[in-house]
Amino acid sequence: MQQLIDLQLTMLVLMLAGVVLKKLNIMGETGQANLTSLVICLVLPANIVKSFMMEFNRAILVSFAMVLIISIAVQVLCAILGRVLYNRFSPELKKCLRYGTICSNAGFLGNPIAEGVFGSIGLSYASIFLIPQRIVMWSAGVSLFTESPDKKSLVKKVATHPCIVACYIGLFLMITQLQLPGFLMSSITSLSNCCTALSMMVIGMILADVKPQEMLDGKVLYFTMFRLVLIPLMIYIPFQFTNIEPLAINVSVLLTAMPAGATTSILAAKYNGDAIFATKMVVFSTLASLVSTPVWSFLLAG
């Protein structure tokens, strides 16, 4: 229990550090964008590779398969909900809401939280869980904002995404049990250890850009309730009646309960969606997750 509290407080402090850096203009827009790219393209992949460096056996392979099945079920559920929940909203808002429903911030927040709550095996499960979401994010997700996406380019982007490549490398190392040279292992570990701090600070920088009074939006609250509470419950309850390993279920539910991804506002701005509304979705759901994530963590870790 105390470990979970310490984890959440640590993340809050790191997030506040990001807010301060942005408010004092120590980190500007360009620096924030570069830091985000650094995390996604180098630090997070190193974190993923490190998570796979464990003893491999048949039980782990079966668990990975179960996590993958749950993740696919989550993506199907979110795609269906995205089609039925937001029909009364304008096309510009609907794009943002549907994307935020199928593509959470699990790729950014989920890994450090899964590792903190469940340890290195939790991080490995999280990396597998995120494979379908990353595929959807760069294929069906982008197609929500574009009329005719280039399918060949999207397939290439998914296959060569740094985090997907890291999964290839990690799985290869785990299956072959290949031992890396000490200096290379040390480098990967050093980069991996930066993941939580840098990820939380980037989220803090996003929060620093939005005024509190601008967060009061009924449509955003409606989205946040589904994203953080109802969708995870729709996964948690049915899978309790299966024979799937509890840890695989719990990691999957925790990652399902993550807020809207930052790419929601980025894609909205690029493809003429409502970027302001998308930013509200990201920021408000992230703020609300400061309450919901500890609750889910206590429930699932208990």
C-alpha cells in the first residue's frame, strides 16, 4: 500500500516539475517537442527492451498470448463505443472523442505505472498489451482525421515505430536468452531509468498550457467518465469469470484506465479537428487520472 502511495506522489512531484519548467519558460515549445520525441524514440524503447530481459518459459509465452487477446478485445470494444457514444456531437468533436476513446495515453503513462505497481513482469505485459493499440493509433486512429490515408505509409509507420521495434528486439532477446555485452546492457538500463521522470515532466508541461477554468466542459467530463472508469470496468468484470492469469488481466485493466493520449490534440491540429477541445480532453482526463489511477492501482494490486 505504501509503495503505491509513494509511486503516485513521485509521479505527481515529477509532473509538477514539468509545470514549473514550462511556467518559468525554462522549457519552451520547441524544447518540449524535442523532449517528447526523445522519450518516444529512445528512452521508452530502451525501457521496453529492458523489460523483456528475463528468464523465458512456456508460462510466460502463454501469459503474453492472453495479454494480447485482452488488448485486442479492448481495442474492439473501444472502436464500437467510439461509434455509438458521440453521434450527437459535431464532426470536428466526434473525431477527437473517437480517437481519444480508442487511443489512450497508455504508451506514455502506462509503462512506468505498470512497472511501479507490478514490477518488471508488469512492464513486459504492458509492452505486449500496447502492440495492438500502437497499430490502431497509427492506422485506424489516423484515418479518423484524414479522408484517405496512405495505407502503405501507415503500415510502414506502424512496423517501424520505435516502440514496436523495441518489442521485436526485446522478444528476440528474451526467446534466445542472448546476453548483451556489459557496456550495452548498462547503456540500456541508464536510458530506461530516465523513463518515468521524463514522461511525467512532459505531461506536466502539457498541463501548464491550459487554464483551470477552461477545463469545465460537460462533453469532456462525459468522455473522461467513459475513458477512466466505465471502459476499464467493462473489461475488468467479464474477465473475472475467465481462467486467464489475474496479473495479465490486472495489467490490461490498468492500462485501459489511462487518460486520452497527447496525440489526440496533435492530430486534431494537423488535420483540422478541434485542437482546443482535444487539448481539454487530454489535460482534463490526465488531471482526473491523478485520482482514478491510484484507485485502480489499489484495487488491482490488492
